Amino acid sequence: MKVDHFGFNTVKTFNQRYLVADKYWKKNGGSILFYTGNEGDIIWFCNNTGFMWDVAEELKAMLVFAEHRYYGESLPFGDNSFKDSRHLNFLTSEQALADFAELIKHLKRTIPGAENQPVIAIGGSYGGMLAAWFRMKYPHMVVGALAASAPIWQFEDLVPCGVFMKIVTTDFRKSGPHCSESIHRSWDAINRLSNTGSGLQWLTGALHLCSPLTSQDIQHLKDWISETWVNLAMVDYPYASNFLQPLPAWPIKVVCQYLKNPNVSDSLLLQNIFQALNVYYNYSGQVKCLNISETATSSLGTLGWSYQACTEVVMPFCTNGVDDMFEPHSWNLKELSDDCFQQWGVRPRPSWITTMYGGKNISSHTNIVFSNGELDPWSGGGVTKDITDTLVAVTISEGAHHLDLRTKNALDPMSVLLARSLEVRHMKNWIRDFYDSAGKQH
Amino acid sequence: MKVDHFGFNTVKTFNQRYLVADKYWKKNGGSILFYTGNEGDIIWFCNNTGFMWDVAEELKAMLVFAEHRYYGESLPFGDNSFKDSRHLNFLTSEQALADFAELIKHLKRTIPGAENQPVIAIGGSYGGMLAAWFRMKYPHMVVGALAASAPIWQFEDLVPCGVFMKIVTTDFRKSGPHCSESIHRSWDAINRLSNTGSGLQWLTGALHLCSPLTSQDIQHLKDWISETWVNLAMVDYPYASNFLQPLPAWPIKVVCQYLKNPNVSDSLLLQNIFQALNVYYNYSGQVKCLNISETATSSLGTLGWSYQACTEVVMPFCTNGVDDMFEPHSWNLKELSDDCFQQWGVRPRPSWITTMYGGKNISSHTNIVFSNGELDPWSGGGVTKDITDTLVAVTISEGAHHLDLRTKNALDPMSVLLARSLEVRHMKNWIRDFYDSAGKQH
């Protein structure tokens, strides 16, 4: 793959990884489902996108999973890919979409029978944004897109910056009595305990942390705990699963069993918080201590994502401690910009994504299904109402982050079964329209 | 303007020139006509796009003319802009479209009353391609596009490579008896005359050339003459004009008055060819000698265009000497690539434009009028049949290169009057639809 699609000064190329499964593919009347890879190892996404495998036979589909550049094994400059801003210069959504376009052309050119088949883009989360954007920018390449849990409006002021943490809070409030209230009170408890050396020592022990806390770590500790609650909201699935971490069914309910009593002493509250965290970090029971520098699977490319969040993917988040269970924190672009400059030598362009992809003004596009789970905090930045007849929203009342893309499960709630059947119906329509108009041309 | 929209490693900016005329602009119910500048000085395009000025009052329109980067005064690196492939790296259509998007956002942000107005992209030739591509890629920025004489299909094998020169030939054949036949015979006459030193000397004198011909110059001489016929076909307007050169009305008819006798001696034929060339190069009568290194106005940025033709804008042309009046010349990508590498240190990517902009598969887009003149050789690569209800073709039987964009003239043929009125009707519809749907949202 070309390192730079948008300039001609470099002729460098790199190996881009993609996976193909053609067990159910039919050359006659078939289709190609193309997963627009996001910020992680493509094998991991492939293994967590069972929906595509489940519908392959019905759609006579070839499955393709394309790895996003700078993630997994698709590193434009090998070990030097993250070295500096010069090497990172080609990590953008535009380059990734161009990769997908070139890859589809390559597959159509090299796989006999693929040339005259309809391609559908499918992705979840950032991959869902890419699927939607790919249909918007390259409608000649894909007949439609399924954008699952794609927060394409989590930019600038398109949605209120507090909506994300508000949904996280709602998930906890609904999952057990006094649960969000307990978390809400935990921040001050941490603040009080961390005021003294003995308090810090006690906290280190109570939370079973791998390294002793210092007073400089406290903000980071609270951020780590917050991110844990966020991640739990994302993976609050109705059955035991292992996406970001191995977890029981409805993990927030399990967590909330430890958080029923907000009105206890600081130390008891924090001991309960530990039990809650332990559900997320130690469901297997094998973990000896908790490491506050990790929150999720290493299959996610946190380094690359940190760069993207510092350049194009600038998502404003905020909390006020009233509508949500977190400490108040306003959105601070200046601070982000300075941090980004220090870490990567680049500054964010917060309005670029809207300039490029249209923000809320996307009604002239067609054939995109936006699916969102109501439990998923990312649904706050997603498209949850139909825009036109062919830009449709599918809402999953009992769904967390792209539950619909996961393989079918006996414990799937009705809402996700309905969502998947709607999605399949749209995909079949796109495929039928493709073959209808191809037929007319002959 | 940012030098690089698609990477974050450089923070360089440059001054991009644009022109604004708001004499007829109305804040209430008005519109913005946005000229997507192409390969030349924007003042020159502005002065040759009278159509926009003519319709401004009717559409209550603000006129904006945006200069294309690397042309006119919009040089990203000043005098160093063409220094090498590193400085030229940001000369692409994608960067130019992003410039237009940023400029529109800037205008809407800074001109009171502009924010909630519909913008229409208008351009001719390469600027017409940009107008169409802008609507395709940024439909949230413009409600529609008028793409005049835009050869968006003059790429890869989307149209036969010989169609362009075939149209040039038809123009000459129809403009006078034996005219194309005379030109057809002239090449061998030149070849025979240039075989000897005295023949070269004679040719230099007969053609009134500024520098003495050597045998190495002969191919270049023939290319220069061919390009002259091509340019005449482009500007075969029904009234005296000065676009590429000052010229009489229907200049090919004037040229063909000198080319009625193909069956004469080589020397007489070439003397007649000189008379014909002299119409194009010396209509003013002030020119002392002909310079075979120039064919058109210096307002065109030939340097930048040569780079673009070596990178993205790879247009296959060919002749066979049977369907056209030229010496046979097949399309040779390898040769082009080597020449480009020698001149600029870059190699063309002939399939990129199709990957990026969809080739013939553009039916999912909306609100683009493609206008073409039947006399214009570029119409061979243009959209000359309706694709859908909202991707429409307007054909001007008596039109050369974007005649419709020129100011109205008493000698305008009926076909261009009709074309302009159709174009205005479409623009009014787009504007009306914009205000209708804006009204519904309130």
C-alpha cells in the first residue's frame, strides 16, 4: 500500500494486512462485506465481529477485514512508525479511507468473480465512522454502509460535551440502587484519603495497586477509575464476554452489587470501589494487583489513537458532577493542544472532521445504517434518528457498544435481534438494487 | 491557508487569493456563486467568466472566485513553490478542494449574512472538474455544481484515447473545404522539407520562426502546430474574443480559408499553413515572428499544470491519422512516466483519479450540471448524457470550450442561450430547495 495517497514526493509502500473468508461466498449473485478496520489489531476485530460471519451465508458474502494503517501489523515505517510527527504524518482517516479504496480495487482486480459484485462497508465505533465516511466519500466503491455505534457527531459542538458521561451515569444508576451515587461520592473520599501519606498508603493497599500511590498520582488514579466505569458502560453486554476484558453478563449489575451504600465511611466506600473495579480487572481471579496504567486489551492501539485524538479526532468531553457521577471537568482545548504538542509535536484541528465529513449536514448521502445501543455512551454522539429514507437510525434499547456486530447469543435481547434483522434487510436491498441496475445496463 | 490539509507535520500556511463581488448580493434569499479556480491566474478566469456576472442580479448572488494553489499569486512557498518535488508535494486536486471548503467556511464565518446561504460551485475545464468533484466530495458545502466543459472521463480507458483529436479534426473538416485534409498532408511535407539543411532553413523562413530550426526541433515544431489546431478548436467562438489569444469570430473558418488546397507542392502547402498559424498567433498584426515554445496566454500556469499532468491528471490521448488529421501517435504511459521522473522527480498514478472520484460510477451523487460544447474537443471526455434526474448533461451544438461561461454576446448562437437558461433554472431549483428545507427545520 502507498504510504501517501495525497502526495507524490514519496514512493514508499508498506504491507497492509487484511483477512479474507470466502467459505459462503458465491460468485453468482454474491456480495462482499468489507470491515473498515479501526484502531487495533484486525484479528481481534475479526474475532469480535461475529455478525459478519453469521450473515455470510444468507448474503452469499465474501468477508474482508482490512487493518487500519499504524495498527496491528500494518505499520508504514515498521518499528519507526511512532517515532516522531514526520513518521506519523500519514496516520489520518483520509489515508485510511484511500487504503480501503485501493484495497477494494485490488481485490476486484485479483479475485476472479469479485469484480462485478456489490461491496458493503461495515464497522463499529471509529470503524463505524470510517464505514459511514467511506460511503460518503467513495459511494462508487460501496453500495452502502453499516455504521455501528459510530459517534460521527462527537465533534465540535454538534452534541453537548456532557452527553457521554451522562449516559455512563445513567447505566450505573439503572443497574443497582445507589450505585451511581456511591461512585459520585467516591471522588471526594479519594481526595480526602490522599491528603496524607498514611492515607495514600492505605489507598494503595485497599485498591490492591501494583505500585505505591504518591500525591501526584491521584488525578491519574481518578482518571483510571473513571475510564473503568466508561469501559464497563461500553461493554455492558447481556452475556459473559471478553472484549476489552473478560467479564460476566451485565457486568455493571455485578459491579453495582458492591456499591449499594453511598453513606459509609471513606475507607469502606473505597473498599467497595475496589470490589467493583475487581469485577472489571480480575473476573478471572488470576490478577495479583491492579495496574493503573492499563484499562483495556492490548489489542487496541493506544499509541496510534492518542495521536489521532491529538490531530483529527478531537472529541470534546465534559462533566459537571450534577448530570453525571463524575468530578466536574470542563472541556479544555488549549490544555489538550499543549499536551499534544508536548507528546507528539502536533496540534489538533478540532473543526477539520466537520469540514471534511459534513457534521450534521449529511442528508445528501444515501444507504447508511447508523446503529446505536442506548446503554452505549457513544450513542450520545451517534445518529439516533432517521435523517432520510436511506440514512436510517437503528436503536437498540438494551445494547451497549456495537452489540449488534457481535455473534448471536442465546441471551441476546429482542432489541438486538430486531436491529440485526433490520440491518440485514437494508443490506439485502442495497445488494438487490445493485444487481437490478447492473441488469438494466446489459 | 494551510499548506497541508492531510497531514499534521507541517503547520505552514500561505496567502490564498480570492475575489469577491457583492454588488447584487442580497442577504435575504440570496446565494453565493463560488468559482472553483483552475490552472491559472484567477483574475484572468474572473474576466473570462462573464456568465456569473450576468446572472448575479437574478440569483441575488455574491460572486467568489478562488484561486487554485500554485497558480497566480497563490504560491504555497513563494518563489520556491516549483523548486522540487518536495515543494510541489501539496499541488493536488484534493488539497485544492480542501482549500475551497476552508475558504467557504471562512467566508460564512466572517461575512455577516453569508452563513445561511446556499453556495453553488461553478467552474470550467479543469475548474469544471473541480466544481463537480467538490459537489461529490463536499455536498455539505455546496448545494450543486455547474461543471462546464469538464472532461471528468478523460482518464484511463473511460473514453477512447482518440476521441479528443477526432473532434478537433471534425471542427476543421466542417469549417472549410479540404481544410483538415490540408493539415493531414502537412506533416509529411514538413518531414520531407526537414530532411535537408536548406529545407530547414526554408521552413524557418516560410513559417516566420523566431529561431532557426534544427532537425532536432522537428517533432517539437509539429507538436506546436498540433497544439495550435487544438487551441483553435477550444476557442472556436462565434465572435471575436481573446481567451488564449486575440482571435476573430469563428477563427477556424478564417484559418481554413488558407487551407483549401491540399494537393499543392510541399512548399506552397507550408506557406498556407503559415497563413493559418498567423491567424492564431498574429491576429493583431503586431507579431514579428512566431515562437514555437509558446501557444497560449501566459495567464495559464503551464509549469504547475505540467506537474499535475505528471501526477494525478493523467489523460490518455492518441491519434491514428485515419479518424483524425494528425500523425499517428499511440498513448505511451511508460514514456510519460520517464519524462515526468526526469522533469519533476515524480511518476504519474494514472488510475488514482478514478479511484478517488469514481470514474463512470457516479450516479449516487446529485445536483451537478455538466455542460459541453460539441465543437470542444474536451467534450469527448465529458458527460454528454443525463445520468440521473439531478446529474444532467447540457449540450451546446455550436459551442466550443465553456462558451456558456462567457459573458452574453449579440452573436451568441441559440444553443448557448438555451444552455444558459437551463443552467440558471437548475441553479434556481437548488437554491429554492435549500431555502425550502431550511424553512422546514424552523
